[in-house]
Amino acid sequence: MPVPTTAATLMAAQICWTRQTVFVAVRREMVDGRNPDEVSREVLVLLGGIEEPLSEKVLNYAVRSLP
């Protein structure tokens, strides 16, 4: 099994951190009984703030081409 490169490890860590941050925010708000529409809009704002410090490799990872 190949040893992950530093870039791959960094990319994986950034993806995991983003996922965890979103899941924690959604879970906390839904447990508090918030409206799902409001929570989803707020999480989109959160993702906008998370996007800025991420590396280009993460931002371009698995980008889909639209037909």
C-alpha cells in the first residue's frame, strides 16, 4: 500500500474538517428544533466562509462537468 503524500494527507484533512464542521452545525441546529430551510441557508453561508482558506486542490477535487 502506498504511503500518502503530504499533499494528499492535507487534502484529506481539509475535506474531513469541512464535513465535520457542517455536520456539527446542522446537528446542533436541528436538535434545537430549528427550521430546516433556515438551517440549510445558514450552513451555505458557513460553507462560503470555509471555502476561502481551503487549498486549490481541495476546491477542485471531484469537480463535475455539467453537460
